[in-house]
Amino acid sequence: MARQQSRYVCQSCGAAHLRWEGQCRTCGSWNTLVETVVREPDARRRVGPHAATADRSDAPQSLGGLREAELVRIPTGIGEIDRVLGGGLVPGSVVLLGGEPGIGKSTLLLQAAAGLAAGTASGGSAAGAGAGGNVLYATGEESAGQVRLRASRLGLLEGVPADRISVVAASEVGRIVELAREARPIALVVDSIQTVTVDDLEGPAGSVGQVRECALRLMEMAKGNGIAVIIVGHVTKDGTLAGPKTLEHLVDAVLNLEGERTATLRLLRATKNRFGSTEEVGVFEMAEHGLAEVADPGRAFLATTDEHAPGSVAGATLEGSRPLLVEVQALVAPGGYGSPRRTASGLDANRMALLVAVLGRRAGIGLGSHDVYANLAGGLELDDPGLDLPLCLALASSLRDRPVPRDLVAIGEVGLLGELRPVPGIERRLREAARLGFRRAVVPVSRRGDLPGVSGIEVIAAPNLRTAITAAVGAAHGPAGEADRTTGAPAEEMPAGPVAENGPSSQSPARRGRGAP
Ligand code: TYD
Ligand code: MG
């Protein structure tokens, strides 16, 4: 095939240049030129994301009269992946799997390839058992021998799947596409987009132009042949490696594998899914034989130690539609000279600094001269505002050196005035907490003023941080659970006395006992 022409196209104004330059001569923007293959007009039209699934006719039709697109799904054999994909891989779809280098993308995909080849539906999968088929695994990162080594480590070499997986160490997309067209696998894995190139472009592998052109060609192949393509893309923590980011609008689904490389738990999240919801997350654990599905994800991120020291509070977060209980840990220590340290891992450090200020001004928890450290157990990284309250309680607990009861869970966003604000899905979070054995929950007062009724858990609705701290840690000078009557808190902040079972108090905070409607 004759080499196609390429131009350097400005991403800001669209002007095409023959050579790369740092600044676009037309609009003056810097670093906006991206090498692009000059396409024939009709070739360009074919590469739409819906080319395979949409109705081809140009004439508008009434919505009611349209035929629904039929979605066949191929189960990957790994329930958590199928769950995130919405039931399995859709033939002809393109999935981008992003994640930091070394997080486990290749491992997960090799396991998925074996599942696709074997064709057994996993227990959790909604899709029926498939017949299985061939899978082509193109790797530009490792040699074929290294893939084989990994497969044997994962225990994938026995039985049928190994014969049905072909591995090719190729980095030219034209060659990979050719191989896929010949072999007609049900799925093609390209590991990774940063290591493949097209011959028509001069830029190095991983440059924006290369990444985009490679993805376009793979997409064309996927749509034209009904082969599902999974593309691996490395993303660094700060997202500076823009390569895969530029693909997100092209592909059908974007999955992200997240977690701390040094920890064992991994979250698989869909940030985009044309064939399912983005509400689902999959939870995995990196074990000796690859990534294993976690049996009870709700409790996976709770610390398992028996040690119950001050500074630890359970929070309930929502990952999509899945409630997860997480342990928020805080350590407050007298600071040395200079400005005090504020370190957060898994939580937003700026958010923590703000909460430290609110605690000092609105709740009498002065941390101004203390070093403050906070951490989410299990290497999880979350930006759920519902974790504000557990973090504040953990900080208060650490400062006062008084533990928070182990069966207590806290949920709520904290405002600048020290008020607690409701977060979405409180009842779902509470139900999961109750299921996992939590017996008390501190939550914000709802906008309607009623309390979520969840059986098995006593709900304490607190209007503000001060009340919540008293309920969880105790008053400034007294044992945990006792009313803070000595600090002269305003009447509406006055908390109720010790919890009486099924005895809702007329005072604030409102309480609802077990099993109340
Ligand atoms: P890998 O899948 O190569 O990451 P990526 O493709 O995202 O760059 O994962 C490599 C890491 O996984 C490596 O640190 C070792 C670890 N690992 C296990 O702990 N157990 C296993 O069975 C395998 C295959 C890898
Ligand atoms: Mg890899």
C-alpha cells in the first residue's frame, strides 16, 4: 500500500502545516500541532463510533419507528469485568483500559482473554455461557515469551484456552489489523496504544498523532469485522501523559484500573460506557495468581486489625451504585518548628486543610499548630464529600485521644460554617453498613427533616459538626457518648443524652432506633 500523506494539524484552529512547529503560524497557539494522516473524504466518514451499530440511512426516522439495536454480549468469564462492561464485551466495540504502569492491566486482560477463549460465563455475569472463541493478543510491550511466562504464572496454560489465544509481538497497527482480519478472533487485545505506530506517520510511538491514528484504524477494523478490541493505555497519576485521554471520545467504553501499586486492592471503574452504565465498579485483589475478584467488596476497604486506636472512623462511600465501607484514619501530632505538616493519602489534601480550618473555627478542635496526617485504608483514592464527616471525626478522635465506637459509621459533607450537608444515596450506604454489622450511624439532617429508616442501625442525625463530634467522640470533658453540656453550645447545637434504644428524643439531634419505620 502506498504511504499516505500526513499533515501537522493545529488542534486549536484546524490549519494544516507540512512540518511540525512549536507555534501554529495561523492562530499563534503553542504546541497544538498534531501529525495527522490525510484521509480520503469517504474513508473519513466510515470511521464513526456507531458505524457498526447505527442505522445507515441518512433520512430521519421517528424514534418510535426505529428498530432497537440488538446487543450481543460475550462474557469475559470474570464477573467483575462483565459487571463493569454491562454484561460482557459487545462485538465490534472498542474498549480503552487505562491505568498507571504496573497496576495490572496486562494481567487482567490476559485473564480476560482466557475467559473469552474458554467461553464460560462467570457466576456473577448476567450473560449466558458463550461458546468461546479465539483471542488475538498483540503486545508491543513484552515479548511473546514474556506473555507466555505470565500466562503460566497465572495458571492459564491448561486446557482449551491456551490453544485459542494467539500472541503476537507486533507494534505496527497495519500488521495487527491484517492479522486480525485473517484470524477473525472474537476479541483483539492491543497492549498498549503507546507502543504501536502506523507507518504513515513520522512521530514516535505514543505521540498524540500516532495514538489517535492507531486507535482510528483499530476502530475501523473493529466496526468492519465485528471484532471487539480492547486497547490498553497507560495513564500517569497526574494525567500528564495525554495520549489515551485524547481517545476517550472515540472509543465505546473507557475503563480505568485504579489502586495503589504497593497495596493489593484494585478498582475497575467505567468512566464511559456506550453499552452500559458507568455506575458499576469492579473490585479485585492482586494475588499470587493474578487479579482475583473480591468476594465481599463492601468490606474490602475496612481495616481488619483488632486494634482500635483513636483516629479511626468508618465511612460509607458510593462507588457508582456500589456502597463501600472505608476506614478513614487520622493522626494528629504536636508540630515542631515551622509550618505544620498536612499530609493526606487517598483523600484530597486541600479538602483536608479546609476541614482542619472548619474544625478549629466551628467545632473547637484546634489543630493549627499540629501536624495532621490522614489516610484511607486499602490504598483507595476517593473524592466523595460524604467522607468529610468521618475524616473530621477521625481528626477529633485523634486529638482528644479517644476512640470512636467500632460499630459507628459516619456519612456527610461538611460546610464552611461547620454545618453537615446530606450526600446522595444515604439509605443505600446505611443499608450496607447495617449489613456489615455497624449499629450506629451519624448522618446529616436531611433537607426534608426526616430520618432514613434502615433496620438494624440506629441513625443519629446531627445538624452540625460539633453535635456529630459529641455523638461520636464524646464531649470535650467527658466520656464518649455523653452530652456536651459544659461548653455552652447554643441551644440548637445541644446534643441529646446517651442513646436510648427506640427512644427518639425530642431534642436535637434526632435519633431513630432499630427497625423504626
Ligand atoms: P501488569 O499487568 O504487568 O501491569 P500493567 O500491564 O498495568 O503495566 O502488572 C504487573 C504487576 O502485577 C507486577 O508488579 C507484579 C504484579 N503481579 C502479581 O502480583 N501477581 C501476578 O500473578 C502477576 C502476573 C503480576
Ligand atoms: Mg502491561
